[in-house]
Amino acid sequence: MIKISWLDVEIEGKVYKRVMIAGIVICMIYLLITFMSFALPSVYHLDKNTKVDTEHTVKNGILNLYRGSLRLEISGWAYKERQAIENFKSSFILKNRENEKMYLLKTGMELVEENQFIDGYECLKSGLKSESIVLGLPNAGYDLYILYQNDGENLLVDTGVEVNL
């Protein structure tokens, strides 16, 4: 018998072990579901205020594109000409070439030392990095876009990069 004094309860050893194991399993399942919700791409629909950057005012580059069996890793940079970046809020988007469905990848900011000052504007925060689990995405060809929303902008930028899943 195990006595838990602060609950004023006594529990048989076998029951205590089962309860502990069940609690650990429940916590692990919760953590797995939470992790998956952050790592999986979500279906994305363009906002009515989003404009396509046809004038190529947002300069961009893809530095790394790695496609594993279940994983997609992308890093790159983007900045708007003659504009400093104060607030980062950009994301990578995959657009299925067959059905034109779009998927938003969770994307974080990286500092890019090479872009610290461009034409006198601070663009240090121009880096983007995404690590996503592509489980559930249809095997198809995708075009890679950047949803550039830094400092109140709302532009969809074609990177010219194709991704095959």
C-alpha cells in the first residue's frame, strides 16, 4: 500500500503503477497532438486584401529546400525594396499545381546578416525558416510562395521554386 498523505488516501501498489502509466501515456498523446498541430501545414485561402506582387517589389531567395520522407524544410529571405523590416510576419505557402489548393506552412523569422542594410534600410529580419511534416498533403507538384505580411503589407510573392511531394 502506498500512502499519499496530502490526499489522505492509501492506494494499492498495482493500481498506483497503472494510474501513473495511464497519466504518462495521456500526457504523451497530448504533447504529440500539440506538436502535430504546430508542424502540419494548414489549408489556406487568400484574404480579399492580399495582392499578388506582379511588380516584383519584394525581393526574395530560397537558401535551402530539403524534402525528406515525411518532412519539408525550407529557408530563405524576403524584403520589400526601399523599406526597413520592423515587424516580421511572413510565411511560406505551397500551391498545388493540379487543384490550386494552398497550404500555409508554419514559418519563423531568422536574422540574415547579409541583408542587414540594403540601400540604407534595415532588413536584418528578412529570413524565413519552416520545418513542416508533410503527412497528409497530396503527392503532387507545388509552387512555393511567400505570404509577405511584414509591417502591414499583404503580398503574395511567387518564388519561382517548384516543390514535388
